[in-house]
Amino acid sequence: MRRAGLTTDLVTRAAADLADEAGLDGVTVSAVARHFGVKDASLYSHVRGLRDLRSRVALLAAAEFADLLGPAVAGRSGRDALVAFADAYRGYARAHPGRYAALQAPVDPAADVSAARKGIELTYGMLRGYGLEEPDATDAVRLLRSTLHGFVDLEARGGFNDPRDVDASWRRTVAALHVLLIHWREALSE
Amino acid sequence: MRRAGLTTDLVTRAAADLADEAGLDGVTVSAVARHFGVKDASLYSHVRGLRDLRSRVALLAAAEFADLLGPAVAGRSGRDALVAFADAYRGYARAHPGRYAALQAPVDPAADVSAARKGIELTYGMLRGYGLEEPDATDAVRLLRSTLHGFVDLEARGGFNDPRDVDASWRRTVAALHVLLIHWREALSE
DNA sequence: TACCGACGCCTAATGACCCTAGGCAACTGA
DNA sequence: TCAGTTGCCTAGGGTCATTAGGCGTCGGTA
């Protein structure tokens, strides 16, 4: 009987692809097993279970995401960096909706969170060009993450029904964030 | 054998409460049946199935949400209206995380979407005080929804790890949105 | 009050899916 | 070549969604 030649990595990649196609809820042990033409139980040698599988997808996505965002901001600053960062962010979420969703799921505390932290650090680094210091930097990062995530999440769920071009709204949104960050100090002294 | 006295409405309410306690994924036919001390199959006289049940929770939430947001903005305008709106928005999401999550799920096309539309209209109405016209209004509504939803969603998922006070970040975020809306025209002509 | 029809809740049964335990065969390296 | 590892399997138990069909309970009517 031929072996399928599974590995933890192969299984994780298949799960990630499945997530993008069928949604994060579509990532099931059975579905992945089916994809490899293998019985459910066979996957348990490579993956601890469903939680573990989804966790691994999240980790994979976090690494990919950071690898995309890093180059986007490298060598840029200010508005250029923000636009590149935001476009890369939205681009990933659109190209890989399931992976992006996995990214939002609560992380297994035992997992390696370095990739996730790298993403946050990239955001802080990008904002350094706007000259914000604590606690403003934290507030600004939160605002930025909120807006980008919110837009992308609503878009993925089909939350924008109006015919008005969503791309245009996106550009406006990113532009608005830029204006905000520039005038942060003077506008928002508490 | 005593009857439990179920109705579609009772079942929906129980499901909504369950969503807030156990998350939207915790809303299952079995769990609701268990709550009433009834067999799973018994619920199918009142609800078409799991999809229908969750749909009804979303509808219930949409109505509650609109009933909360409406009074919050009534009689206010400008910054006051925005702050009241935003605080009511976040307040609902925090008090009813499962209902809020249900609100984001794709709506059954056959369902009554009037409550959802009412929420959007409230947002447009609130922005009227800022003197925005199309297409700026649509862009502004999208930015607003994105930021509020993003913040609330990240907060619910425990996405804000820093010790810095999340309430303070929220106030800053809402203040930032206000500044943005005031200067929308001059700052963002494309 | 006695009956009757409607329907509320039940049992039974199927099919997904998650997961564990234990076995055999297919690779791997000495 | 042969032994050990381990990849994948069978068997089996549990939860959950859903359908079909039955029975007893309740409200209304004679």
C-alpha cells in the first residue's frame, strides 16, 4: 500500500490552502485527510488535533504576513511607507482570506509568537517616521490596526454593499490615516 | 410529560444568551436543546436548523443594536453625537460579544434586513452634522465602521496586549475620528 | 364534560466530524 | 538483509445536525 508521504508541514500547507478556499471553518481534519486520500486518523501522527492544525495555519500565516509587510516598508518612510504597508496588508487579506482569518484567532499560548510580534514591531517601526512617542505611539498603532483590520474584515464579509468603488474608499481611508498621523500631536493632546 | 413551552422567540433568546456566554460557535442546536431540557429534534419545530437559528440571533441583535444606537445620537450632533454613537457601539459589543459577532455573520438573503439597514442609516445621519456629501459620506461611513468594528473586534479577541489603558486608546481613537471628519473636505480632496 | 384535532416533544436513525488505541506493513539505515 | 521506526490503517466511542414518524397533551368545540 502506497504511503501518501505526509509531513506536518505538508498537512499545514494543505490546511492553509483549504482555509483560503473554504473559510477557516472549512479547515477540518476530515477535509484535509480527504485531500490527501487518507483516513482521518492518519493525520494525528502529524498534527495533535484540530486546534493544533489551525494554530499551525495561524503561525504559517503570521510568518508569511510579516515577510510581506517587511519588504513593503523597507526603504520607505512617511506616507509612502504607510501606503505600502496598508496595501500589502489588504493585499494579503484579500489573497488569503482564510489565512488572514486564522491570524485573528486566539493563539495557543504555547505557540511561537515571534512572527506575530514581528508584525506589531513593523507597525511601530513604520510609525517612527511620524515622530510619535509613548503613549501616543501605542494609541496610534491601535488606531491603525483597528482601521486596517476593520476595513479588511468588513470587506471580506461583504459588508460594503454600496456600488461606490471600494478601492477608492480604501485609498481615502489610508490617506485619512496619514493626515491623522501627521497632525496627531497638535490635534489630540488630551 | 410536561411540555417545555418553547417558542421560536424563546429559543432565539436562549441562543443569543448562549452566544454571549460561549461564543457564536457555542450556539449549537444541542446546546440550546440542553438548556431547555429537551431533545435536539424538538427544536426543529421552532427553528429550521442551525443556520436559521444563528440568523435569528443576528436579527435579534440587529434590532437591539439599532435601538441602542438610535437614542444615543438623538438630540446630539457633531462631536457629542460621534462620541455617544461610538461608546454605545463599543458598549454593546462588550456587553454582548456573541450577539455582536452574530451581527457580522453573512445575512441570510431571505431575512429581514431592515434593522441592519437602520444601523447604517443612523451612521449616515450622524455624519450629516459634519456636512459631508457623496461620495465623501460613503467613504467616511466606511472609515468609521472600519475603525469602530476593527477596534471592538481586536479588543474582543484580546488583540491589545500592551498594558496601556485600552479605554484611553478608545477615547483617542474616537477623538481622532472627530478631527478627521471635521477636516475631511480640505484634507482629502483627491 | 367529553371528545378531537393540532402540534409539541419524543424515539429512532443517518451521516458528518473529532479523537484514541492498537496493528501491520512499508520504508530506513546498519 | 534484517530490525526498528513510523506512516497509515481498522475499530470504536463521542458530539452534533438533521429527518421521519409516533404519541400524548392541550385548547377548542359540541
